[in-house]
Amino acid sequence: MPHVELTYSANLEDIVDIAGLCNELRRASIEADVAPVAGIRVRAIRCQHYSIADGDTKHGYIDFSVRLREGRSDEVKAALTKKLFDSAKQFLRNDFKHHSIALSMETRDINSSFSPKTGSIRQFLGNA
């Protein structure tokens, strides 16, 4: 893994290419080379109800969290955090110029003792 989960305010639906941002974060996760490609998951959840800053509906937000299996050093997690956050900022650079958008991120460990995993993705990947 990492598992990347975005939440975003509904008012950004027609402003930001959310699917494109998901793909950008997936590519950046692969480039970071901290986990097998088969374990990467990126998903986005639209938040219909939200309130931001002074309550003006012109403000929007994108918050994403990255969950990783424990065992990686703080240096590795810091590099991944920087890679993904920088990729998101770069992807959103034009949107920031024209719209009020807050971007935030958090990276945290997953305790493998309490997070079982199984699946067949690896057998369907051409290069894994």
C-alpha cells in the first residue's frame, strides 16, 4: 500500500478534476517506490455538507490521508508525504489561482495486527 483517501467539498466538483487528481496521486505513489504497485489505492469522497472559514460558499477544500503499513522509517514517510503533497499542489496550481481552496494532508501508520488484507490483484498485473 499506500491507501490514499481524499475528501473534498462538493463545490469543487465542477472546478477540480478529482479523477485526474486521484490518478496523479496514484502515479506519485508508484514513483515514491515505498510499496508494491498492487497495494496502491486512491479514492475520493465528495462531501455534500461542509462549512469552511467564514462560511462563504466560494471556499472549498481537499483533504487527503495516506495510510501505510507500519515499519517504514520516519524518513521514508516524510519523503512520501512530501512527494504526494507536492504532486497535489502542482496538479492544483491553476485551480489555486482562480478559486479559494484549502489543501491538507496527513500520513499515518496502519497496525497490521488489526488490518487483514487479501485479494487477487497481483495475479492480474502484467508486471508484478
